[in-house]
Amino acid sequence: INAEYGGVVVVDELHMIGDGYRGAVLETCLTKFLSLKPGPRIIGMTATLSNHKEIAGFLKCTMEHVGGARPVALTEYVKIGDTIYQVDKSSEDLIPERQSTPLSSPINAGTFDKDCVAALVQEVLPKPVLVFCPTKNSCETTARMLTNSLTSAPEDERRSVLVDRIKSETGHVDGGLAAMLRAGVGYHHSGLTADERVLVEEAFSNGVLHVLCCTSTLAAGVNLPAARVIIRSVKIGTGFLTRTRYLQMVGRAGRTGLSSTGDSFLLGNVAEKKLLRELVFGKIEEVKSCLDQDSLTLTLLHLIGSGLIESAADLGVFMKKTLLYHQSPDTCLTVADSALSYLQQSKFIERNDGKIEATSFGKAVYKSSLDPTISHKVMQGIREANRHLVLLGDMHLVYLCVSPVLDNVYVDWQMYLDAYSRFDETTRLTFTAAGLQEAYLARRAFSSSKSDIDKEIPYKRFYVAGALLQLLSGSPSWQVSAYFKIPRGTLQSTLTGAVAHASKLALFTKELPDYWALSAVFDTLVQKLFFAGSPELAQLLEIPGIRHGRARQLHKAGYQSLQKLSAAEPRILASNIEHLSEKQAQKMISSAKIMLQEQADALTDAALAILQQD
């Protein structure tokens, strides 16, 4: 983006504008771009958009169709019960082709593989196969079944290297995952750490792994083409596949340079036949705006706080540029009025003589990028902490830095209650200062009835804070994950979220006169959380692409600073670090040199500024 010339904004997967909260965020970002003068040129790209003229109108863009038929032919199949049908697009009919049979194996795969997935995979091996599963647990059970069912793949030393690389990066490899990887089978979902997912993706792309069981998010994210795609279910989590998502999945099959053809199999039962037909023959769903009051409040607060919206007229001008207005003007204005009323009633803004301004509290919220819908709860926690902050350890501060939004964290209440009996004095003081009670833990541990979600949140935050505190003390993430029963990937994303939330709290309290002292405390905690109890790795972890596992290797080998790393020879560095290629070593060294140059430039600029003042 260039303030003078506007610049260019490229949006890939433009149809994601209709995907829930993410779509609402994308819509508000694009609307902001459309409000700039001069505005940037917006280029949107998508292969699955039916109401393209409407979206083009919203973006004030012209429409261009690039390409036609797929360069690699795709044959689609639907398996209903035991019968496999070929999809005939011309007649919109399902043509019976053959009966499916389970793959025979020493452990009787048919007992565990009622959908005959193993047989469909075996047919095309060693060509790559993607198996889309409805849940994370299904990914793992399917991968385990395939590992035990498929004809043993030829030994490949690269698979053992892959297992060793994961161990060196993360400090541990789950025994079940290691066995799967050595058999050429992997799984991919958010329960894995970012390092693990990247290594699994690379292994599948390079042919080290032949089969990858994954969730639907992979279809819209990483580019991992395959010879065959198998979709195990018409469900995704608790919902159902859409035509758009189906096309994204089968689009992974048969890519140029990989094979001359590709095929896909959609699995279902007789009761799902109508939905199966809609997925293979139906029209692509129209993309609808997901903008609502909740998603609009933070955007409006930012615009009001920065002075871009100062009146109801300004608000109207902005809202008329949204996709929501293009699709439903009346709904759009109603949503805008509701969001504005919420901001005023919650004392984020005030209106005087037709002028709209942010209050001091509203400015603190928008400058810190806190979600307005949780900011009052955050403020309540800050007030209570200011009166009863326990500083004998980090537990209370870490607790405050755990976001109240923890939908993806499961709590083992029985283990929680048992752990409470072993709390030390500082942890018990923090537990009490946070307003928590042992009686609630006992009630949850011995009762199966559902609890009030709002009442549960602070207990979940304390539970997660305990896990993060273990990471800060230097405990390996896999041990913490196993003890607290939080998947490694979820634990990693929760730590990242705590770093972001701590940073927001530092900015938030800095803007509030009565709580400025807490700002420095949160600033310090941001660093501690970011480096997860490894301050000696701080410089190395700032290099793009280097995570804790690799940083520990470099530090142990003597590359303990940017200066030492930047002075290394790629060949020598690669030989000193296990599972590091010379190309990767060169990239690390280049990044270290760039960062050193940036630091030197910043110091030079600061020195010149001081000299000019004199």
C-alpha cells in the first residue's frame, strides 16, 4: 500500500469473504481499502464463486475469467454403501461402476474399515493420496488403521530422518505418530504443533509420505496436490460439507506435473444420497456477507478512535461501501445502528451535538485492539488484580494473560481437583485472589451436568495458566500436553494467544492513568511468554522460521547470537546441525545478516537524530 499511489491489494481465495468471522474481518479490511483516497487496486482471485458480478460490484472491479477446463482431467466417484458410482456431469447421473471390497490384511482390516478406505488407497500407491476426515480424532484413527492395513511400503531412510527431525524440533515424537510416519502414512490437523505440520507437509510434497489424513482446512490452505482424494464423510465437525468446500477438496486431485489424471471419492450412505448428489451436481453457493454487530463493533471503534468517522453521515458513507450494503441495504443500516448503540451504551463512545468521539476507555480498547465484547470483563479482572495481585510468582500474571475465549480447550476436572490438593501456597493464594473456589472444582469433577459457560471461563483460564507456567519453567511441551491433556498444537496456539493478549494488556493499561504501573509488568511478561522460559534463545528465536527446537540446536552448537550465526559458513553450519540442509543454513545466515544490518541502521539513525538536536 502506498499513500500517494494507492498500491495493489491481492486477495486469494476471495470466496472466504463469506466464511463466518474470518469473512467479516476480510470484508471490513476491504471496505477500509475502498474508503482510501487514492484507494489501492484490488485483485481478487477465486475458483468457487457463483455471484461474482455482485462481489465485483462491491469491490468496484471488472471481472475476468482466466483459463477454462482443468489441465489435468478429474474423474469423480461417489461411494454409497458398497457401490461405487462414477459421476456423469453431462447427464447429472451417478453411473454404477463396481462394488467395493475391504482390503484383506493380517489384522482383518474389514473389521475396522467398513468404508473400504484402505482398498481405495492401496489401488494407487505409491502415488500420493489425501484422505479428508471430519474431525481431528478421525484423522488419527484413519491414519492408524491405514498404517496397520496397507501393504508395507518399501523402506525409505527419509522417513526415519523425518521422525528424527520432528524429535529434534519439538523434543519428542509420539510413538504412534512415529510408527505411522515410518510406514509412509501421516496425519495433519491443528492438534499438531506448527513445526510438526510443516515437516509433515514437506514430507508429503517430497514423496516421503504417500498418504496424508487431514481435516478440511488443508483444502483451503497449503498446496498439497495428490493423485487421489478421498472424502470420508459429508460432515465437517458438527456441520456438513458445502459445494464450495467439496470443490476445494477434490481440486487437490490431479495436478499438472504430478500425473496425467486425478480422481476423487466421496463416501456416504443411502440416507445421505440427496446430499451427496447436491455436492457433486449442485450449484456453488452464493457468497453472503457475514458482517454483524459483533464483528462490526471493533471496526467502528477503530474508525471512530482514529477520527475517520466523526458523525452519523460518515458512518453511512462507510457502511454503503460494504458487501452487506450491496446485498441488503436495510439490514446493513440496522446492524450499523445496533453496533453504534452498543458502543455508546457500553461507554466506548459518546455523541455530542452530532459528533461521535471515543471515550478514554474506548481509546484504550481500540489502541490495544482488545475485542470490545470482552473488554469490560478484562477491565474487571484488571481492577481486581490491582487490589489483590499476587506477585510471589508468575501465576497470577499469566492467568490475566490467558484470553477469556477458550472454546478449543478441554478441561479434565478430576485431574484439576486432584492437582488443587497439591497446590503450593502461592498457587492457592492466586486461586483465591482470582475469585475461584474448590467447591466448584469438586462439583464439576463429580457431576456430569452442564455448567454455566460464563462461570466456567475463569476456571478454564486458571487451568490453562497452569499449563503455560509449566512451559515457562522449562518443562517440555509434550510433557505439559500429556499432563494437562491439551493437544500440542492447541497448547502452542494458546501460548501464542497469551503472548498476543499480554501485549494488548500492556497497551490497554498504558492508556489508563490508574493502571499505568501494570503496563511495564505486562511488557516484561510478553517477552517471558514469547521465549517460553528460554531467554538465552531470545536472539535466535527472533529470526524468521527458527523455533525452540532449532534454536536449542544452534545454541548448543555455539551459535548463540546473531553475530555468531551471521559469520558462519553454510557448509559448516549444516554439518554442525543435525537435519539442516546447506540451503536452509544459507537462509538462516542471510536472515541473521539482514537483522544485524537493520539493528545497525536503527542505531545510526538514532545517533544522527541526537547529533542534529545538538
